[in-house]
Amino acid sequence: MTGYQIARLPLTAAQSGIWLSQRLDPTNPIFNIAEYIEIHGEIDPALFESVLRRTVAEAETLRIRIVEEDGSASQIVQEHHDWDLDLLDVSGEDDPRASAEEWMRAEARRPVDPTNGPLFAFALFKAADDRWFWYQRYHHIVMDGLGLSLIGGRVAVLYTALAAEQPCPEPTFGSLRELIEDEAAYRASERFVRDRAYWTARFADLPAASSLADRQPSLPRYLERRTASLDEGVLDGLRATAREADVSWPAVAVAALAAYLHRMTGNRDVVLGLPVVARGAMATRTIPGMMSNVLPFRLDVRPGTTVRELVRQASKELHLALKHQRYRFEDLRRDLELSGDEHRLAGPHINIVMVDYDLRFAGHRTTVHNLGGGPVDDLSLVVDGRAGSGQGQGSGLKIDLDANPDLYRSEEIAAHQRRFLDLLGSMVRAGLDEPVGGLELLRPPERERVLVEWNATERPVPSVTLPELFEAQAARTPLATAVVFEGRELSYAELNARANRLAHLLIERGAGPETVVALSVPRSDAVIVALLAVLKSGAAYLPVDPGYPAERTGFMLDDARPALVLTVAGTTVTESGATCLLLDDPGTAELLAAQPATNPSDADRTTPLRLQHPAYVIYTSGSTGRPKGVVVSQASAVDLASWAAEAIGPRQLRRVLASTSLNFDVSVFEIFGPLCCGGGIEVVRDLLALTERAGDGWSGSLISAVPSAIAQVLAHGEVKASAETVVLAGEALSAHAVADIRAALPGCRIANIYGPTEATVYATAWYGDGAGPDDDRTPPIGRPVSNTRVYVLDSALRPVPVGVTGELYIAGEGLARGYLGRAGLTGERFVADPYGGVVGGRMYRTGDVVRWRGDGNLEYLGRADEQVKIRGFRIELGEIEAVLAGCPGVRRVAVVVREDQPGVKRLVAYVVGDTPVDV
Ligand code: AMP
Ligand code: MG
């Protein structure tokens, strides 16, 4: 089958790299490189075939195969291989090009075994009498981009000469041995040492490869391609920008890709991959073979970097990189002690094809169509500067985007390409002084979608206060069960009457609108009575967990200055010096008995209760280290309760487990969701109380919990709980947590709900009903809830496109009034909303990093700051000890925060006391 061996040579370093990768994945066809040359004129197939055979005879690399002995590979050059030229006539097809390309793609996706030649394939298609396609495919181990152009050029020259019956032009290819010896000489040279010093210094701090994907790549089997061409105007702009900045146009293209990555990821240290020819002596540039290299190419891009600075930087870096281009990336990885795939050096490739390719076959013009340039694990932007003699000068620049289909879906590839071209367009239009951060990334339709369409959440909300909303329900269903605690039940009528008596007493004691009444009562039905009573008095309630350390309690009372503290004997608040009303005191019982059981009205209150008056003040930490009171209005609380009745529904709210401490605003949902639509709540000390149940366990309709707490309950094993809905909020929800819950509570509806206290409990929601195809993906946090708008913005407060990381801002009815007594801090976090269309409208800056999915759901990624959530507490890393020190049983705390993506911090594990928790 094959001819005899005429030489045995070592592999070039580039060949060795490919050999190692292919050997790990022997049937992977990704190492095939292919193109076809379209010939605009008539071709003589017999003559063409003889030219190809002559070319193969001249090019040693086309006659090699790889052998491996004793763990070391070499290449054997043979006298000849048997091969056939495929001749195909597609001229009768409806679309000759499409059917030819289909055949070519299929051919190029066939695995090729490097130990078995030939390592190339040729085909000739007749598309019409005067239009032919010459297809070439090579295993990358025998051919690089330069080699491809040498072969193409030689075939054109031979064909032209022989067609004109002229003598055969002298062979021009050098021998493979020269290429290998040249490389060996380089590796022993001073230059090699200098190049190594350059690269190891440039990458000493091991920057991470940039990527637009959210997963680690692995080698794909093929790349998905999107082709576009740059329109004339942008191309002229590109050239003009280059001229004005005194750089070459490729520098502008590289700068644009770096700017795109920076804008899409927020990354300031952008590392691309730059494929280069990497040949040495001039003579070696006439030898087809595989020598090419991919350089890691690093640029520093900040929002304030101007286009001029960026293209100049790109130009300078290009110059340096090209100067040191022979130093191989495999060697650099070894120098930097990087092994395996876990640390990639280069992100997306930018492949600028600049070879002059004005090929003519017997005078016929040609157009080159690249079909794939070898392995890329992320994506590759192929900028084809070869005009092709078939298209004439100035016919545009082809820009292909080749992407790893394991990392990017087709829509994503299309969106990246479109947006990259938009950015390139706005970059060349904006001029050299424009900062990169100022370039427009969003087209008007996408802007409209993310700002308006996905935020169309307006719903009517009753214009009543929270106590009125409850009272109306109590009037509708007086006999229905409102509260259950340890087997004791209170009907709506009983609950309302008890709360009314206490409310009248509180009003007597000075409680009313714009005052605060603290509540430090152990969890029971009495705490619900007390909470309603405070609201009915017109005051805002301030929950103070009786389990809190005296220091935190003291701070909250000092800061909020409540008119009164409702508590029981023996709590720490009784020693705080604040005016207390002891609910378990016999004297109080007497006073209450004397109060009317009717609903207090504005006539009873100190001043009329209005919707903007505070309903509650909940302390939370955050960006400052010291806890601050979030003041939430009646209107916002009513909006939340109305959302619950509509979005979760009275059926799901008919029996709700109220397990969350009043200090967390989830309790507002647990209590007022059901109580404003006829449902009942069962008060328990905490979620773990479920694990102590005997018999059939708990069988209500809805449980709400933080993911880590429900995991703890489920891990307990013997939990006999059934619930139709599990609402998870407060922490990031993982796919495996969802799977665990589904396994434990089959058929339940899972809701992942997100929201900071500053936006009244919940701002976005996602509902997972039953198992779906996306089950292994992290569940999103969903879409904005009613009367809520969400914006994903960059650092200049501009909306980012779908898929792009940004900070979440919230606007709408749920916005808190602000932080109690902290106007400055309120102004910092609640800023002017430029997108709401309302003068004076505000939005809350959450500090959460998210991105839009294409379907309008938000994905939660992490925090922009140092805040973590531990046991439901929002804590700054620096204040963890202080906050948790007082928690019972907690002696030590350790926290692991990871920053996989720059600017996105995420808690991955923590230890409280002796309990390690994976998040
Ligand atoms: P809090 O004000 O105590 O409700 O805490 C609000 C913070 O908790 C948010 O800013 C997020 O960082 C985090 N958070 C709340 N809900 C979720 C959720 N469903 N997924 C991820 N993080 C969440
Ligand atoms: Mg919340």
C-alpha cells in the first residue's frame, strides 16, 4: 500500500504537542484542518490530478506517518502513499456550493490516524463548467497555515504552467530535515534563552485565561462556525483608526477583541491566544510542515482605557510577541509549572490570516474558503485578511467565529458575533479618545427587552395598610384557623381580638405612626399577636431575637430608640434600660382585659396611619460593618403580601410552616402571605423542630427555608414532612440541593426566590415544577416579582447584554424607605433610577452579581463585595467574629470565599463551631 521509507526524522515541537493530544483522544477529528479554493474558470481535472500528484511528490510532509517506539515518536517520510483524488460533479444540484460544502464538512470530521498515511485528502468539485472547488484537508500534524498557502501556491503555479504547455517550474519546497534542524538550532541558541526570559517574565504572575464561557473547556470534536463579513464602512473605519493611531489594522482587531472580553466579563487582565507562524530562517518559510505556535497575548484593559491607548498597547504587545514568537507555549507552560488543563494560559484565539493569496489557475481568479484551522478549546475569531483575487480589493473582511459547542450554544455564538461586530463598529466610530468603558454594547431592541419587556410587572395592589388587609381577611373568614402553636389554635377572630386589645394598650403607651415598638418574645402564637398589635397601633415593629447577645440587642435598641419594648420576663432586653411591657405579667393581662376588642381606627391612633409609614424595621449588616435598620413601609409590605396571594396562591398558602426568626424578613412572607389570604400558619421554634415530630410528621402546604437549613433537615433522615411547595431563599441554591429536595419530597414545587431586606423580602422568583431537562444546571433566581423592576448594570450604570455579568439593581414598590437614621448610607445604596421613567425614582444597589439568561431569568453568580451569608446573617468578612461570637454554641468560625471570576466572590464553605457546611 505504501512506498518504502526514505527518511526517519524527529517531530517538531509543534508536531509533538499534537501527537500527545491526539493520542489521548485517538478518534477526535478536531486536528483536521481544511479549506477549499474556489476557482472562477474552467479546470481540466486530469491535468489537475497530475499537478496534485507532482506536488505530493515534492512535499515531504504529505508523505509522512508517525511511528512511536519506546515512548518516543518520530516521523517516517515515505517514497509515496496510495491516494485517490475524489472527483465530484455537483453542477446538477440545486445549490452546488451547499452540497459540496456538506460533503467537505463530513469529510473533515472523519478521524484520521497519524500512524497511518496519507494524512491529507483532496477532492475536486465541478460546480459549473466555469466554477470548480478544490478541497484540501490535512492532519494538523503535517501542516500549518503557512504550509497550506505554500501548497496552494505551488499547485496554482504548476497548473498554470502545464496548462500552457510550458516546462514544469523548478521545485521550491525545502526539505523537512531543514525545518527540524533549524528548530534544533533555535533551541540551542541565545535567542531561545532570551525568548524564554521574555515569556516567563511576562506571565510570572500566572494570569487566568479570559473566557466568555462559564465552564472549563475540554477539547471539542468540532467547532461551530458563524461567518460574517465586515461591511465596507466598518472596514474603512478600522483602517482609518489604525492609520490615525499609527498602528496596523490587526492591532485594532486584537484590541477590539480584548475590549469585548473586558466589557463582557469585567476582566481587566485579558489574555487571548494568538496563533503565529513561528518560523525561523527565511529558507524555512518555503517548507510545508507543522511549526505554528499559539502565543498567550496579554492586555491590560480598564473602563477608562481609551481606544488610542488600547490599540497602541495592542500594537506594542504584538510587536513584542511576534519578536519572541518561536518560543513554544508548551515550553512556557512547563517553565511556569502548569500541568494538566486546570490552568489555561490563553483564552479565545484571535487568528489573523494575512498571507497574500492571490492565486490564479491558468489565469482564473480564486476565492479561498477556510473550513477549519485545528483545535481551539474556547473560541476563535478568524479574521481573514486574504482578499482573494476572486473578490477584488476592498470587498470586505471575513470574520468567522469558531466556537467549542460544548461551551457555547448556537444562539450564544451568534450573539457574541453580532455584539463583537457592534463593538468593533462603535469603537471605530467613537474615535481614539473614547474610553473602552463608554462603547455601546446594546442594540436598541435588546435594551428594550432587558429594561422594559422583562420588567413589565405592574399589578394593581389594594390601597390599604397591612393591618387593614389582615382585618378584611379576618372579617371574611373569622372562624378559619389563623395560627397553630404546639397544638393550640387561634381562629382569625380570636387572633384579631387579642391583637386589638394589645394594640389599644400600645396606643395608650405612646405607640403610633413613625414610632418603633421592639418585639423580643420567644416564638409562639403570642409573638404573632404582639406583632399584629404593633402594626395595628400604627407603629413599626422592630424584631429583637431574645437569643441575641446583649451587645447586639443593646446596639439595636440604642440605634432605633423604640417607644416601647414588648417582651417577657427574663430576656436580656429587660436589663437594657428601655421601657418594657411584659406580656407574661399578670398585671398586663388585667390591663388587656380592660381594652376593647375592636379594630383600632385612625381616630384611636396618635396620628392617622398612612401607606408610607413604616411597618417594620429589620436590622441587617452589609457594607459598613455595623448593623443598620432597614425601614419598610406599609405600602411595600402590602405589596409583598399581595404578591404572595397572587403568585404563590391561597391554596399553597393554606397551611404554612412559620419557622424563620422575625429578625429575617422571610418571616414577613411566612406570616402575612397566609394571613392576608385566609391561610393558617404553624409557628415552630425553628426548622429543625420538624425532625422531632412523631407520627405522620408535618403535612402542611408550604415550607420556606434557606437551602442550608433544609439540607440539614433532610440530612436528618427520619423527617416526616410533606409539603406541596418549598420556597428557598436567602442563599444561593445549587442543582444538587434541588435534587436532594426532590428526592425527599417527590412532586413538590420548588421556588428559588431572591431578595434583599432593602427590597422587601423578595425581588425575583423562579419556580421549578417537577423535573425538567435543565435539572443539572444551577437554578436561576428567576424574574422580577410584581411591581418590581430589576436592572443588570455595569460600573457606569449602563445595562449589560444578556449573558453578561453585572450588578443587580432593584426598583419598584418593594424599595425600603432607607436605613433608619442613616441618610448618607441610604443615599449611597438607594440611587437615582435612570430607567424607571419616573422623576425622583430610586433603585437599590444590591452588591449581588448576576446575569440575564436568554429566556429572561436571572442567574445569581456571587457578590461584588465581601459580604457573605452565614446562618441567614448577612455578614462582612471582617466582622464575622463579632457577629457570630455571641451565638450560642459558636466558638469558632471559618469561612472560605472563592473568586473564580474577577469581581465575583462566592462563599463556598464555612465552619461554625464544629459544623462544616458546604455551600
Ligand atoms: P437578606 O437581606 O438577609 O435577605 O439578604 C439578601 C442577600 O442574600 C442577597 O443580597 C443575596 O446576596 C442573598 N440571597 C438572597 N436570596 C438569594 C437567592 N435565592 N440566591 C442567592 N442569593 C440570595
Ligand atoms: Mg431576603
